[in-house]
Amino acid sequence: MSETSVPFRAGDDGYASYRIPAVVATASGTLLAFCEGRVDSASDYGHIDIVLKRSTDGGRTWGALQVAARNGGDLAGNPAPVVLDTGRVLLVQCRSAADAAESAILRGEVKDEDGRRVWVQHSDDDGVTWSEPREITHQVKEPGWRWYATGPGHALQLSAGRVVVPANHTVPPTGSDVGNEPRYNGGHCLLSDDHGETWYLGYVDDSPTDYLNANESTAAELADGRVYFNTRTDSRSPGNRADAHSEDGGRTLVKPFRPQAGLTAPVCQASLLQLRDPDLLLYSGPAHGRALMTLRASTDGGTTWRPAFTVDGLPAGYSDLVRIDASTVGLLYETGDFNPYETISFRRIPVTELT
């Protein structure tokens, strides 16, 4: 039977709202639940910190709130954590000025130094303390890109050692358009082959048409070594999800993103998790509007999907998946009785309920 806890509740601990969950399990089994702590409102810009709670009992209870990343009174957000084979936890993130609204960034009205920039920091003690953040924007953001977002949700380290961080961006318009239409969205990933010391861009999927435009993305390494990417898309292609595969660790895509109409979903972020035993690819996301949080499963690398577990029929938004132990999967997700942003809750789900 599944169990639920509530690590973050809007209004608690000095934050008006909590959004954008991400969760990882450390080498010792400690769960680290991250999200954006939005100080003044639920708005996507303003004074926003990346906050963290730790659990040493598999997500049944949570410790005190910690601030993992703070950008003064400005924004630190879009947490994309990953646990390395060394035990180190990397936290990739985006930063921007508090008054840099996404709409203004899309229109090209925000100076580069105030716009979306990329930083990384690390913890060597299971998230108790964190290093000073280090900027890597010049390594992973193309000149001219306007919007930029890491994840959101966990990143991954491949079996070969490479770190892969799914991400998205927007390209500037070529005509008189100001650049605020979905067709300017594009997908890419950040790669590191030295445990996060240096970074470079992997695949870039730009197609500024109105058919399919990659946005918030998630990834998993399949049992055969390929990397599977799945993305939100707001376009006229069938459905609101698209996917692609990489055979070279995220450097390139075998084919550009194509519609994945087998996943019924609203325009919303989602998460992936590849289980090794059993060999099962999981997807989490709302199934109807921003509600009906559902896990779907694939046994063929994301080609086809089936419903595997419905959490409930309540409002629901963003989510992230983690393997807690051999018998349990964890789901960190936005939900509430009357809107999706009342809490960020954590659900323990037995693997036997997914197979």
C-alpha cells in the first residue's frame, strides 16, 4: 500500500508558495527533496530560493527546511540535482534578476546579466552543507538564446560516467515577431564528462515552426544504454508530449523530437525513471488537465505506454520520481484539494503496484 507525507506546504517556513519539485536518493539512502521556495507569491519570478528537506527513513518523515541555494533577493530556481558515483550531489540551477519576468525575457527586453544564467554547486555530506555556486553559463548557453531552464527535475549520471542535464531554451525571432510564441521553444541538454568540473552542450533541437517545440524535458538511461528524452510541447502536433532517443550519451538525437501521443497529458512538466529490476521505464505527470497524477510504464524504451498507477483524482502539477529501495518508488509532486499548488507531497509506491 502506498504512503504519503507532505514535506512542503504553501505558507510554511516563510515562503508563500512552493513549486518545481526535484528529488534524489544519495549513496547512503538519504532522500533530498528540492523545490523553489517563493517568498512573496506563487509567481514564477521574484525572490525565489532553492530549498531542501532531507529524509533518512525513505520519505516517511522529513527534517527541517534548509536553503540549498540563495541568490540574494533575486531568483535561484529550476533545481536539477544528480547523485554521482563518487557520492557527491551536484545541484544545477538557473538564476536571474527578481524582476526578470519570463514574458520580458521572451521579448528580448532583459539584459543578459539579468536574464537566465546557469550555475552549479555541490554537497559532499548528503545535502547537509553546500559549496559556493559556480557559474557555467558561457559553457552551456548559446549567444542569442533568451529563455533558459534546467530540467526541472532530477538530472542523471550515465553508466559510462557522463552527467546529463535535460534543459530548454528559446531562440530569437528572425522577423518582426517579438519571440514570445511557443514555436521559439527548443530543447537541449548539458553534458559533463568530469563529474561536473566542466560542461558543454549536447544535442540541440530547434525547429521554430508551429508543429512541435520541445520545452521542459526529462531523461532516463535505458537498459540498452540509449538515453530516452521526453518533453512537454505546446504546439499543433498530436498531444502535448514528444520524445527522442540518443545513442551517443546525449550528444545527438537519432531523430528530432516527434509526437508521443501515447501519453495523454496537459501542457505540463513530467518526470522519467528507469528501473533496472524490473526493467521498466516510468513516467509521472497529470493525465487530465492539471489533475489526476498518474504513473505510466513502458517496457519498450518509451515506444508504447500503459497506465500503471493513479495517485488520485485531485489537482496535480509538476513531479519527480526516485528509486527509494528495491521494493519502493518515490513520487514528489505538486497537489492540493482545490488547486495543484497547495502542497508538494511525497508518495511511496510499491514496485509491485507498477508491474
